[in-house]
Amino acid sequence: MKGFIVSYFSQMQTFTAVFLAALALTTGLRLWLARRHIRHIASCRGQVPADFSGHIDLTAHQKAADYSTAKTRLGMIDILIGTALLLALTLGGGLQTLHDAWLRVFDAGGHAQGIALIVSVALISGAIDLPLSLYRTFVIEARFGFNKMTLRLFLADLLKQTLIGAALGLPLLACVLWLMQRMGDEWWLYVWATWIAFNLLVLTLYPTLIAPIFNKFTPLEDAGLKNRIEALLAKCGFRAQGLFVMDSSRRSSHGNAYFTGFGAAKRIVLFDTLIARLAPEEIEAVLAHELGHFRHHHVWKRMAALFAMSLAFLWLLGHAMKQDWFYAGLNVQAHSTTLALMLFFLVVPVFTFLLHPLTSLYSRRHEYQADAYAAKHAAPADLVRALVKLYQDNAATLTPDPLHSAFYDSHPPALLRIARLQAASAAQPA
């Protein structure tokens, strides 16, 4: 018995030490990358990169530098707050305290107590994040001329997001907890299948039921632009249910376009800010890029990668939740499927941050492929002009720190991306 106790405490202390070391490494690395990013941007602030000197003036370049710096500094505060919250919930005993409090409300425990525990953690996290969101929207975005949102609209969006999250998330959560309790050692396979079905359901419902709750979508009325886009779709062998304009200018001046939906139900959505800023041929080039993602099946490949990772994580959770040191090492005395689920998904990001460069590299590879596709079906020079305008209008820095970019950026740096498109344009016959 003495040997068992010594072994138990040894495993518990080891896991606590590993968790703290991983948390210190991840937090320190994230803060260091942010500092690198800020210093690199500052060192390049005084001069527009040569390849952009004829397209973007120094004032716009400096605005992008200052905007990126402001967002990165706020992100550093977010990192520190997130780390403090994680420590408070785990080693600080917060999760155990919440568990005990809800157990007094639901004497028998069960799924109701588990759902209440998870919801309370989500509400606490959301309440802590709310001041940062307000500052991001009404200070940083407003300072640089991007915010169009009123406080009333912000709060209305927050209420809608909360209600939709509850309507979709609570039934899913109840189902997951039931499966974890009833399906034996193979529960993780059933949860994985449920997770896949849920994601596909949300992706199916989003275009027609969820997105219209937040924005107004109207059919594209510009006949010239509509004909140009339809000709592009026909040339690429792509079918869409409709071309829509979204009133994104109610919230922000940032511009974008995207495809949504599956099969014949796919929709093309253009931000009204994009239409106001880009010429028709430039919009066509941007859509050709988005078509490249579909032609190369990037959406399905990313979903397959996500589902594969989720399967691995659920299998790992199935193993971890059987280990006493997993709970005790994070200062949780009680054992339950809900606590295991919460602890696992609280600490997993600490151990997976070093994988970020791989996922970013995978995403940037897709962006290059989509650009190459666009260069074959639209004029590369049009896409270059569109990207330059979008970089300028969105105040995206042209000079990110390379290492910071490797960790975080899903799109290639502007200089590399445009250099490839210019090479493709030069290679085309006159």
C-alpha cells in the first residue's frame, strides 16, 4: 500500500510539473513571438517595401504597422489573462470549487450538474473576455477607422451568439456526456461520430438559417458584375445557388468574399465593402482564388484533418480520464466524465501550441494553390491589384516578423504571395 501511495503522488507531481513547464514554455513563447513581431514591424515602419512603393504610400504603410502593433499588444494582455484563468481553474482549485457548488444544487449529480459546470466555465471565460472584445472593437478598430458597429448592435450580436450557442451546444453537450457515460470504453468513437454529424449539420444550416440572423443578404443586382462572375463559374465548371451581397458595412469597413454551403446549394457571398472598393475584374480574380479552394477540395481536406485530430484527442481523453494522476495533478479531487472533458480541453492547447507552424504551413500551401488556380482562370495582375487594395484597406502589415508569421498566419506574407503572382503573370503569353 505504501508503495502504491508513493507511486500515485509521484505520478501526480510529475504531471503537475510537466503541465507547469509546458504552460511556461507556451506562454513565454507566445509573448516572445509577439514582442518579436512588434519590434520587426517597428524596424520596417519607416519605409514601404520596394515591391509596394508604387501602390501603397508611407502613410498607409505606417497605419498598417500601428494597427498590427495595437492588436498584438492587446493579444499579449489576452495571453496573460488566459494563462491566469487556466491556472485559477486548475491548480487554483476553481474547477473543483464550481463542481462542488453545482453538486449542492443537483444532489444526484448527473448530466444536469455536468452541463451547469461547463456552462458556468464558459460564462466566466466570456465575461473575462468581454472587456477585451469591447476594447478591440470600440477603441482599436475605431481608432483606425474600421469599426462601424454601435454598442447596441454589439450587445445584440452577443445575445444572438449566446442564444444560438445554447440552442446548438446544449443538446450536443448533453448527448456527448450521455455517450461518455453509457457507451463503455469505446465511447470516444460514438462521440467522434456525433461530433462529425454536428459539424456537417451546422455547415448545412449556416448559410440559410444562421448567417441571416446577423446580416442581411440580398441578390447581386449589378448586371455587369453578375455576368462576369457567371462566366467565370461556367468556365470553371462551378455551380452555385446564388450570388449574394452581405451588408458587412454595418459592422466594419473590412472587405472580403466567401463561398458557403455544399453541393448545388453553394452560395457566393460578397461583402458590400468589397464591391465598393474593387473593380469588377478584381472581384472576378478574388472569386477565382476562392474557386481554387473548391477545385482543390481544400475545405474537405481541412475538415478531414480536423476530424482526424479530434479522433486522436478523444482517444487520448479516453485514456487520460482513467488515470487518477490526471485529475490530482491538476488539483481536482472529484472524478467525473464532465471534469475529465473540461480538464482535457483546458490543457490540450498548452501541449499543442508547437504544432501551430505545421497547421499554418498546411493552410499557406492551400493559399498558394488557390492563387495558382486563379492565375489560370483570371488575370494574375488583377488579383495582385485586388490583394494590394485589400492589404491597404484592411491595414494588414506588409512586414510581419517571419517567425511570428510562421506560427500564426494562415495566409502567406504579402511579399511572397504577390511575387508568385507576378511571376505567373510574366510567364503568360502576351
